[in-house]
Amino acid sequence: MHFQPTDDQRALKDAMRALLAGRFGRDALRAAVDRPGVLDRTLWRELGGAGFFALRLPETDGGVGLGLPEAVLVFEEAGRALLPGPLVATHLAAGHVAGAATGETVVTAAFGGCVEWLAESDAALGDVTGAVPVASVDPLTPLHRLPWPVRSADGDAPGPVAVLLTAAEQLGGAARVCELAVEHARTREQFGQPIGAFQAVKHMCAQSLVRVETARAAVYAAAVTADAVDIAAARLLADEAAVRGARDCLQVHGGMGFTWESDVHLFVKRAWVRTQRSGLATESDELLASGLLSEAV
């Protein structure tokens, strides 16, 4: 990927979008919302069969043998579909935890002070002793809080791959809410014309698109360089695109955007929860600042 996907990478992205559209469309999404904390194990195994978790695992180990750029593309589609579950942790566990690569095993990870989907997991990365269930703002992301922050085995913060894949999910969500805002602005009429004809709504949609494309460039570039500073910058831009984009989409939808029946609030809540995962935004801020200062010296 030279900052633009190849034909094969586009085909992979399209195939994942088609799989999720057929297997986790809106009806399945709303069914999952009605069953909070319950993971669809059949879908999880289907993802494993499609190579989602084993994408970066070498072919000699039974994986697909692709790289980080391809993983970013499929995680972007997962974020776009609001796919629930500890996707990043299970993907990272492929090749290390039995059954993770095929989707037979659900793996969660302790990053920072919280653990996602602990009750539904078969294995955990990190110490989850003393985890206590807490109410989550996102009905599709059950949480347990830990009594202390958790670091990886070598004492570092969550690895850059986990941070980048989270950024890819945020990018997918940001792109989808931008689409939803534009679709609504084109079809919803007030005072005899589509609301998209009003300057304030135009600006909101345009700014959302700019944030999405800026984040996309950063995330795709970081997938190529795999540089920790590039990943930190991509994470910050993707978080901003997801959170601000979802809030703007809510505003474009007006009163109906705040209702339970609308899907917009689900994107807002997921974006909020993701900002707390795999290294907080403040950690990415500090890493990016440190990298920029070292270059200036």
C-alpha cells in the first residue's frame, strides 16, 4: 500500500464490507443492542473462517500471510459496521492463544483500567484479577474496571498495533456517520427544501468529510511506516474524526438523532468508548509531542 490501496487490497476491503453487510446488517445490529453483553459466537467463527483474526499470521502457521495495511482495511470495515466484540485483542492473540485465529476462542485484553467483553471471553491477555463490572455507555461494549492500570508484560503501554487497529475502527465509524449525515441532509426537508441546502448543515457535513479524509491519510500512512509516532498521530486524528463526526451527525439528524430507534447514538457511544482503549489519547499526545521535539533538536 503506497498510501493508496492496491486492487487486491480494495478487493479485500470490499469482501469484508459485503460479508458484514450480509451477516451483520441493521437487523442484526439492533438485535445485538437488545441482547447487551451477549456475543454472537457463530459470527465470531465466521470471521475466523474468513481470515479476520489470522490475517497477519504467516501461512506456515495457518494464517493468511498479509500485513498491517490489510489489517487496517478490514478493521476499518468492522468499525463502519459497529461490529461488537474484542476484535483487536483476539486478532493480536492469533498464533499465541489456541483457537483465536479460527474464531473458536474469544480473547479479551486488559489495557489501562478497563477490560472489554470479559464475561464472554475464553482467555485474557494481561492480569484481570479483581475486575468489577461497570455500566458502559455503549450497549455493545460491556466493561469491567480493574483496580489498577495494567501494562503489557514488558512494562510498556499497549503496543502500537493495538493502537493503530483501534484508530482504523474509529476511521470506519467516522466515515459511516459522515455518510449518514449527508444522506439525511439530502432527504430531510424543511421550509420546502432539503436541509442540506442550508449553509450551517453544508459546513457541518463538509467539515466531517475533511476530518475523515485527513484521518484516513494518517491511518493508511501509519500502516505502511508502522512508526510509533505516525501511529500516535493517526490515533489522535481518527479519534477526533469519530467523536466530532458522530456528534455532528447527531446534530444534522436533529431531534430524531437522539432517539433510541436511530443508530446515530450508537456511533457516538462507540466512539467515546474507543477513545479509552489501547492507550489513552493523552498517551498518544505525549508520544507525538516527544517525537516532534526530538526531530526539532
